[in-house]
Amino acid sequence: MSDYTKIILKPGKDKSVQRFHPWVFSGAVLGVTGELNDGDVVEVYDADKNYLASGHYQDEGSIVVRIISFIKKDINKEFWKDKFVDAIDLRKRIGLLDNKQTNAYRIVHGEGDEMPGLIVDYYDGIVVMQFHSFGMYLLKELFTEILIDVMGDKLEAVYNKSSSTLPRSAKVSSKDEFLYKKNIPENIILEYGNKYFVDVVEGQKTGFFIDQRDNRKLLEIYSKDANVLNMFCYTGGFSVAALKGGAKLVHSVDSSQKAIDLTNKNIELNFKNKVNHEAFATDAFDFLDALQKDVYDVIVLDPPAFSKHLQSKDKGLKGYKNINNKAFYNIKKGGIIFTFSCSQAISKEDFKTMVFSAAAATGRRIKILHQLSQGPDHPISIYHPEGDYLKGLVLYVD
Ligand code: SAH
């Protein structure tokens, strides 16, 4: 066995690790035996020197260890390869591999796949790796080798897109680049048969909001003959789904002109512009302020994370409440609202309470039809409730 530096926890501070929570906070550490470098594999022990877990050490931020194993092991290529194989097996189990209708999905979802600090998305041949921790970032070449081994013909290229997600110390040396390039296929992906341009290099996140796949599909059902407003449309995911579902008219809104251009491109790609669609590059708050009553039958609200940290939670909740209130007030009788929050800092309960108070302020009769989350290729470890980040409600407004 390799000799790893040991991190000893204070008495009583081992409880969360005993319950398989994958984070060790700096306040829990009693002492360290040996040398510590950013990104190193370390072993975590309780105060009585019993082994608890192995993980990546990181200087920056309050999480000092991100746990990658609760069993004492050598952390080598085989260890990581097993993890990738497990993650891909799960995607096979949920029907996403070799799926004729959908060829974009998440292969590795951080803690949900017991690989904290790593996101891997697949776009019909192009893999985008996004590193959120220094320890994972140091393994980028090894992971590329493993992906080539395990994915065979399915892999055309691997792109590292982490310059905005890494801790400060690592950001300095990281540049977004292809780590492997056999050939770059035309970057059009399929989602439930709908086509989308995905720009992995210039696009937001890894290129597409794959986590909303099943929620976009659900929107199809509610869009027949409806006037649909898609707020925060990005590249028009929900807009394409609504038109596919038979919407009479779709309006898409995003403050980014680039996003609006891509939305128009995606509409054309799917419908050759034979549909009633208009996109507006404008601020959502201004657009909703000017909203007329009784225009839309369906409104989608999928804003960016207004609360990135716990400190900004209250401000974020105010923002959410404001846009939800406007939608509740203006939607037609018998209307449907799809409302979301992707802020990790806002819990399901916080989100519901916010929606309740936005609703109550309008006095309308409102019912919950569906409670939504991210797709199953973004699994949530039962021991890591923080992974339950995407909250959504489908509401009936009478
Ligand atoms: N629903 C989209 C993803 C939304 S991401 C999908 O299914 O793909 C959030 C989007 O909100 C981004 O495209 C961002 O450009 C946009 N945005 C952020 N702040 C905004 C604002 N104040 N007004 C309008 N759009 C905004």
C-alpha cells in the first residue's frame, strides 16, 4: 500500500464521514501526519486513529478533503477506471447509452458518482471534463486515457473546460483546451429526438443544460395549442420542446444576445422556421415588468442560480419571488407554470415557501401538479443531500 499523509479528525467530528458524507471541513481537523500539498490523496482517521476514508486534499475553501473512497485502497489508474466503468454502467441502466433519441448525457456527476470535484458530460462523441477541485484537475491526462479505454468508438474528442470552476490556485495554470481530438463531429446533439447546436467551447457551463432533459419533455405535454413564454431560455431548450408539443406561439427571453442567436438557430434547425416563434434579447425583470395580463397559457421560469452562496440566499430568494409573482399574476386562467431554482444554497423547502408566498400575494388558486428535479444522469448520493440542487414545480393556476 502506498503511504499517504494522514489527516486526524477531532473527537466527535468523524460522525458525518461515518455516515458517508463526502466532505471534511477544515474545522474538523485535529492534526496532520506528514507533508500536505494541494491536490494530494490523503487518508482521514478518527481521533483514535481508525481509518475512515481517502480523499483529495485542498487548501482553498472550507472543504479540506473531498472523499473518493471509504475503503483503504491504493488510488491508481485501476481505482479510477473502476469508477468510470461504474458511472457508465449506471447510464446504461437508465437507458441513455446507445439511445437513438438522445445522445447527450452526463457521464460523471461529482459526489453523485463518488467523484467529488469532477463533472463529465457527453455530447454525441465530444466529452467535456469540468474540474472543480485541484485533486481532480491533476488527473486530467489519466482520465483522458481512461475515457479512451472505456468508451472506444463512442469518443471523438475530450475538452477540458475548467478555467472558471477551479480553485484560484489551479486556475492560473489551467486553460480550456482539447486534451484529445480524433475528430470533431458536427456539434448537433439529439434530446428525445429534438436537435440542438451545442457549442462546448463558447457555451455556458459545459455547453448545454442537460439536467433539464426530462422536464423539457414534460413541457411538450402541456404545450398543445398554447401560447408559451420561455424565460431565461439560453439556447431555447424549452422553446423547441414546446413547439414540438404543438404550441401555437412561443416567446423566448434571455439577456444574452449569443443565447438568443442560438435559440433562433435551434428553432430553424428543428422546424425550418415554419413555426410561430419570437426571441427577445432583454433583461427578464424588465420583460416581466412590462408583461400584459392573459397573454400566455404556459410560462417557464428557469433562472440562473440567484444564490451562489448561503450568504446571498435572502437576496436570491427575493429575485425568485419577484419573477414568480409576476408570472402568477399575469398568466391566463387555467395556465401552467414551470418554475425552477438551481441554487444549491436554496433547499426544496425554501423554494416551496418562496413559491407559496409569491402565489399568496396574487390571491389566485394554485395547485402543484409535479415536483421536479434533475435527470437521473445527475444522480444524488443519498449520503449527500446537497446534491439535490435542481428544484422545480409545475403549477396549475386557476
Ligand atoms: N432554460 C435553459 C437554461 C437556463 S440558464 C435551458 O433549458 O437550456 C439561465 C439563463 O439565464 C442563461 O442563458 C443566462 O444568459 C440568462 N440570464 C441570466 N440573467 C438574466 C436576466 N437578468 N435576464 C434574462 N436572462 C438572464
